[in-house]
Amino acid sequence: METNQSTLRYLTLLARNFPNIATASTEIINLEAILNLPKGTEHFLADLHGEYEAFQHVLRNASGTIKRKVSEIFSETLSQREQKELCTLIYYPERKLELVRQDMHDAAEMRDWYFITINRLVKVCRNVSSKYTRSKVHKALPDDFSYIIQELLHESSSDPNKQAYVDVIVRTIISTGSADDFIVAMCNLIQQLTIDRLHILGDVYDRGSSPDKIMDILCTFHNFDIQWGNHDILWMGAAAGNDCSIANVIRIALRYGNQSVLEDGYGINLLPLATFALDHYGDDPCTRFLPRAFNPDDVEHERAALLMARMHKAITIIQFKLEAAIIARRPDFDMADRLLLNKIDYSRGVIALNGQEYPLLDTMFPTVDPANPYALTPDEEALVLKLHNSFVGSEKLRKHMRCLFSNGCIYSVVNGNLLYHASIPLNADGTFKEVLIAGKPYHGEALLKRAGALIREAYFGSDDEQEYRFALDYVWYLWGGKDSPVFDKSKMATFERYFIADKETHREEKGHYYTLRDDEEVCDRILDEFGVTGPYRHIINGHVPVRTTRGENPVKAGGKLMVIDGGFSKAYQPETGIAGYTLVYHSRGFQLVQHEPFTSIAKAVEEGQDIKSTYQLVEITNRRMMVKDTDKGVDLQRQIEDLKQLLRAFRSGLIKERAYRPITNKR
């Protein structure tokens, strides 16, 4: 056997972990066995937009997968009501246990309930863990009950020789007062094992009230990745200190009445903005800037809503001024059409656009100098600095942004699926559009890679100050630039929606991708560009809600592309008619799940109300997919080949065998 020096060095290092034929052979056997297990279930969600309760429920019930498992196991032994009760317990164990304890006053009855319930949970857990190795299940076990759960999972009470043994374990759990903690641990384990990997296709942030709580869950989730959306990148830019991004983040929070996300969630101090708004917009009714959810008949909250409206308008005008500065110093962004304050005739209250005059819906601009409309006033400059310091100094925001960077990127290829949030810029003929970034042309995969690199550079910095400044400006461009792959529209018509009644001016023309993505040939071209191969390959993305009420179909291009933004955000649900799509990819294929609006966690627990979901089989493979058919399988095959090469080195005497001693850090 001929072995070059670099290969020999690698095999020598490998031999530190597998020092002899026996250990190397055992690992090969182990890896070969793993290759022939069914692939783990992947769960795809997109455009969460701060809807924490709905997200949490979909995550806990795994888009109905747990309900389906319970039905398969207990269809002949439990009624529909009993199955629903068990599912609710698995989703919300602490809250459901509290209700059960309130309803049961007899100790013997409670002990019986514990005994029956624990045995049912063991059956469910045994089912969902069956596709994993014992080692993987062991790593997922809670420390406090690891040994006990292992015993229950691998011993059956149906075995006459083990029945008494298993029963004693369960009854001892109950008699020692550990039943509640054990049930919670089992339910959490079932949830974890049901979803092997979670994919978030962008837009955790904005519109909904609790993106920070969603991030808290994601940052502790056992296995997730995220493809950044334009709203996520907006927050990443704000955390990096881009003042335009900061202004946009605050504006959107106030528009949806969610300033608590900033103040309570991230410790952003909005008091300076409130003070500024009262000083400069105190006589302005700011009718166009009232929070979207505000009810005019709600007298109790009228003063709070008016303050929010004044803060909203104040930061909006500041945003337009800050954006103008970037547009002026970056002419290559080609966004001069977004400079609108200088097109206003302030004396007449009209604006000239595209050769036509439009009356303004709001003509009060107390901080705008008509002779120099983009100049910040001294008070605005002081306010921008305070907000800047508050954002870059937020410890929790830094933590969440680091989580996005550690677990995310602008696109991913996973198990034959190309994942990105919005689009790939295309020409009208379906070819890739050349996009200039700092004067250099990029398209397709290279464009997304360059954009992703600039986002990281904007946040983490660069040795090249000029490059860093460009990256910091570009991260804002990605939010609303027409050639941004996470936006890809002609403009972001923020000014027009606030100030002009004519809805024709509000139109944001989508890029060619959004019409051409129905074409199978175009999708194949995109998949080829990103090196996605195999008989079952797909594009999965979100960004633009699928309007089910208009007959739109989330499955496009003959099944090559799936759009799973169906309106998770409550703000979109009147348009979409549903509450979002999620996608489940298990060992037998793809299942698209369409959800109706979620009511509340309280009703889910107290009344057993689950999200009503409709299931659509998108693609079923002709054979069950195994680990060997996945990216992980490819990696395991490489490891097996390396170990086989190590075996040959042992047997040829090229590397000497040693007795196995676990490696420690002790010297």
C-alpha cells in the first residue's frame, strides 16, 4: 500500500482515537449501522415575524407529527379525546399537569393517572426514538433521569420476565414524588426527538410582538439553522451600528405597536425619542402614524397611542434623512428615486413624482428645512447618537445576533434542498442577473456568497476601514435595494404608503424571479448553479406570502420549488386566508402543512385546541430514505473509508497498534 506523507500524518492522528484494529473495526460497524437507519425528520418554517405563541405551538407539536404518532400508536386503544389529552400533555407538560392536579383530589386516582400516563409516554418516546442510535438518544436524555429513561425505553412490560421490573420503576418514580418532573422530562424528550433538525428560512423579526422570545428558544434549540431574511438583516445592521437600520427597526416596532420588544426585550432606551417627539411633534395629531392595531374607540389607550404615533413620525422623518446620506455617498446603489423630501412643495402640500403632482396626506414637517430637507437638526443628531449607543450596547441583542451568525447564513444546501429566504436576481429570460457590488459583477451563488460575507464584515469589522464602511452601508442596502437577493423589488415604498393616497404609487414591482420561479427549467438552472444534485432536489424559500384566498399554490415548477410563507404573521392573515405553511421532510418524503390561525396557548392547554392543519403530500420517495442518502451519510461514508485505510495501515505494519486508553487532558 502506497501512502504519501500527508495521508500518513492524518492516519497517525486518527490512530490516537482508534489505536488498534479492534477499535477501528468497531467504529466501522457502528457507522455502517447508522447509515442504514431512517433519516431524521427535518422541519422547515419561514417568516415567523415575532409570532411567538404560534411558533412555539408549531414547534411543540412538530406541525402535527406528534399528533400523528399518537394516533398511530393508540388508534385502537384510546378515544379521540384521550389522544387529544395526551398530545396536549406532550406539548405543554407543566401547564397540563397543573390542570390535572386541580381536577383530581383523590391521591389513589392521581397515582393511577401517573402510572397510566408514564407508560403511554414511554410508548410514544420509544416510537420517536426508534430511528436513532442508542448513543444519540442517550445524549438527548436529561441528566436527572437518564438511566431510568434508558431502562424504560429498552425494556418492555409486555415481556413477562421484565413486567415486574418495569412496573416497579414506574411506581417508584411516583412514590418518591418525582412523577411530575419525570413526565416533564419525557415530554420534552419526545418533542426533541420528533424534530431532528429545524430550518428557519428567514424573518424571525418585525411585525409580531415577541421575536426576542423566539430567539431565546432558537439559541437553545438542539439543532437548527437559519437563512437570513431581509428583516433579520435589518436587525443585524442595527446591532452593527448602522443608523439607517436602527431607525427602520424602531419605525416598524412603533408601526405595529411593539415598542416593548425594544424596551423590555432588548433594553433599548426609547425615552429620548419620546421626549424628542413631544418637544417637536407635540402639536401634530400624527394621524397617519397611529399604531396599526389601534382602535379609535379605545379611549383608555388613546394617549399612549398618540405618543407612539408622534415617536413613529419623528423616527420616520429621521430615517428618510439618514437614508439620503447613504444614497448620496453610494451612487452605485442606484437608489436616487428614494430621495423624496426634496420633491415636496411644502407651501402647497404636494409632491411631484414621475411628472405628476400628488397631494400629501400629512403636511406637517416641523423638523424639515425646505431649503435643506435632508439635514438633521442638532436635536435629531443628538437623538441618533443616543439610539445608536443603546443598540450597540444591548447585551441581549448581541447574544441573539451572535446566535444568528453562528447558526445562519444567507443560503444553505441541505440534503438536496437549496434554502434561501427570498430570491435569486434574474433577467427577464431566466438567466442570472449581473449585480454590481463595489464595481464588481456577481450573479447566482457568487452574489449570495458576497452578500453574506459583507453582512459578517459589517458586524464583526475589517482591517480595511474603507471596506468596513462599505459593508456597513451595504447591509442597509440589502434591506430594501432593488438588486438585493433578500428583497428583489423595484423599491421599498415607505414614504408613499405614509404620505400619498394613490395606491399606484405604493406598488413595489417584484423582480423577474417571482414570475419565473414557476418555470421548472429556471429552477433547474438555479439548482445547477448552486451544485444541488440528485433525483429529489428542491428550492425552498419564503418572503412573499402565498395568498391562498386567490388560489395561489405554494408548490411550483412541478414540485421543484416550495414557498412556505403562508402568513405566519397576523398582519398578513387577512390577505392570505391562513396562518402559514410549514414543511416536514421525513424518511418517506415531503409533507406540506397548511395551518389555520392559532388561538392561544391557554386554549390549547385548557380546551385541547390544537392548530387546525391540512396536510398535503408533496413528494413521496419510492423507497424510505436512510441516513446514507443524506449529507450526514456522505460524511459518514468518508469516515468509514478513512477507517478502512487505517485498518490497512495497521495490518501492513505502517502504523503500530496500541492498547486503547481514553484520551484525557491530563499530562
